[in-house]
Amino acid sequence: MATFDISSQTTPHRRLHRFAVFLIDSWEARIGGAILLVFAIMTVFGSVLAPYSPIEIAVGLPNEGMSTAHWLGTDVLGRDTFSRILCGARSVVIVPLVATMLAFVLGGIFGIASGYLGGRFDAVGSRLLEILLALPPLLVVLVVIASFGTSSTVIIISVMLVYSPRVARVLRGAALGVATKEYIQAAQARGERRLPILLRELLPNISSVVLVEFAVRLTYAIIFVATLNFLGLGVQPPSPNWGAMLFESRVTIITNPIATIAPTMAISTLAVAIGLLADAASRRFGLDDTSEIVR
């Protein structure tokens, strides 16, 4: 009787313990985690912490500089920039996060199934992914927005459609590398169905790739959504979205630079924090070449 080595499998509890140790031991993970905690507080409590309403005009003089009354000055309409930064975190964080999660549900299921099943299903699926990946992301978004408008729901669907094929390709490659392992063969020999094998045997053993890909893809989604808002394809004024704030302040970048610098630094700091976690996770799980993940 053939024997199978299942020593490479780990329990969810052990994986959580290893992940907690990783967060404590890595300085990149500590810094990234601390920054993300600040942004999480801004996302949940930003409207409570804001000293002014983010859409109230003339709370100060137009293009007023930094002061004790207005920590980051005011914009061209006299709105408090600090309040708009705090309240704008919600749309900048939640929309890309939800879109990335949906992209992983849709693309992840397809990619893992394709890598595990192989054969004709994988061949047809791979050709379909190549076609979808050849479409310019901005073109896909423009088509969806032109058809359904510019609400947050439409932006989420657009970003999901853009990133689902990319997620599918990465997870398909990870599943291909695991599908022939001995513990998968052992589960098949026991007569287990495909779905339990995918959920209990295959998915936990590619969780490191899923984690890193999610972090990297979320970074891309944040920048992509901010770009759409900057171009006027996302939320509309007077929403305190950081991308929209960049668009509104571009004409006063010389006379009132803080109105442009503040949302720029907020977007870049959030992206860097997620990048630090992704980089630390890639080294922790032995994924030294992240370029193979984000292609």
C-alpha cells in the first residue's frame, strides 16, 4: 500500500500562532501594522474625530495656512483640510478593500479550481484569463461607469472585474504547485470530494501566497481607486475623498501646497504600510521574489 507524507500540513491554530510571531518579530510588520491601525481608527471614527464638518464651507478663510484652528489649513472653499482627511479615509479604504475581497472570491475560486482540475477546464480557463488580462484596466472601468454611473457600488464592481483575472492567474499557479502533493493524493485516495479537498487540503497550503497577493493587490486597488476619483470617475464633490481632494487642490499647489500634500501623503502612507506588511510576509513565508506574485 502506498504511503503518503502529510507532515507538510499545519493546523489553522498553528498557522495563526506563526502569523502572530511574524507580526511581533518583523520590524516592517510592526511599522506597517501600527500605521494601518491609525488608518483603521480614521476609517471608523474619522467623522467623530473631525473638528469640523468635511463639507461645510467657509469654516475658515479660503486657502488659509496651517494654524491651531486648522491644523492642515483650508482649501479653496474654506473647508477644513484635516477634517476632510479624517472623513475621507472611509471611502479610500473601504471601497478598495471590498473590491479586493470580491476579486479574491471570484478570481480565487476560478483560479484554484482551474489549477486543481487541470485538463481541458484549465486549458480553456487559461485562454479566457489571457483574453481578460489583455483588456486595458481603464477601458474596463470606463465601460462599466458609462453603463451604470459613478456610485461606490459601480466602482467596487469595476475594480473587482479588473483584478479578478489577475488574482485567478496567481492562485492558479499556486494551486498547480500543490495539486500533485502527496497529502492531496492521500485525500483523493480516501475518497474525499473535490470541494473538501480544495477547502481543507489545498487552500490552507497556499495561504501564504494568498496573503501576500491580497496585500499587494489591495495596494494597487487603493492607488487605482484614488486615480479614478482624481479623474472624476468615482465619488463626486463635495465628498471628502483623497483622490477628489487632489483634483480640487491642483490649481492651488503653489499658493496652498498643504492642501495637495496632505491627501498625497495619506494615500502614499497607506500604500507603504500595506507594502511593508506584504514584504515582511513574503520573507516570512519564503516568497522572496514578489515579482512572480504580482505579474
